Amino acid sequence: MLYLLVQVNESTKCVISEHVVSIESTDNQFKDLFDAITSGQYNDREVQVFVRREKSESWREVGNGLNGDLNMLEVLGFLQVKFCLVVNTDSNIPAPVPTQNQPNAFNILMRNSSKPLLPQRQTVYNNYDQLYNEILEIFQVKKVSWTGGLHDTIGKNFVICLTDALWYLNPHLSTLHARSYHLPVLFT
């Protein structure tokens, strides 16, 4: 019989790299395959056994572990075996932190989506770009902003329209003032 051994690992560290083995089993158990691979080096350790057909599938745990029947590989068509050494919890190794205390990616995304943001500043190549950035500075001081990603869509369009209006009015300010049109301070 021929079996593909994927790995023997202790937590996330691989002890033995992937390779193919052929054995003559005595009891037809995973224990025979494991002993052939590790040369009996880990006989004192608790071992979990996992199998799968191909890399795109997820691993399935063998219920009987090392005492499981090797014939299941042939009958069910499994080609890959993974042996995991169980870490002894009695040692001084700290227990893994429960996932409830770790940051949740979804919560981080939701928190960031509710932050008030402004559109990104322009690289200054001309006076128009400088005016765009000055409007953003005014908005920042006045605490004007958008949430939920709207700063990159609606917010940016609003700042561009305002910049265009100011850019258009700027050369005509003296004419408007001479004709008694009084504009708010923002436009001057």
C-alpha cells in the first residue's frame, strides 16, 4: 500500500516534511504508518490523525486516531494523511487566548466605517490643487466630514464642486464687489 504523508506537526511547526511512504502494516492501523514515518520517535505523545483527498479539501479528523483502520484510506479514496502532535497542557506553555478577547476584523471594519473622514489631499502642482487642500483644512477646523466611505465619493465630489465654484468666482470678486454683491467670507 502507498500513502502520502502530508506532515507531522506540533502546533504550527512542521516536524517532518511532506513525503510519500510505502509500508507493510501489521495491524492495519494508522499507528503503523506513523511509526514508519517517525521511527517510533513520538510514541509517548498523543497524536491526532487527519485525512483528505486533495489539497483543496479541508482536513477530516479520524475518530479513532492512531487506532483507526488504514483500509479507510483505500475505501474512501483519501490520499493525504496529517499527524498532529497534541501539545501537553500541563507544561509551562501559556494557554491560547480565547478568540473573544482578540480583536474581531468585522468589529474593526465597522468601527472604521463610522469614523468621520475627509477626502484625501491633492498633490500640489498648481493653485487649483492648493485651493482644494485649503478647503479641506477649513473643513477639518470646522469638523466637517463624512462617514461610511462617503468621503471618497460624495465628499470628494462636493469638495471638487466647491473648489470649481471658488476657482470660477475668484477672478470676478472685484467686479462683484463693485456691483454691491456681497459674498460670504468663505468665497473671498
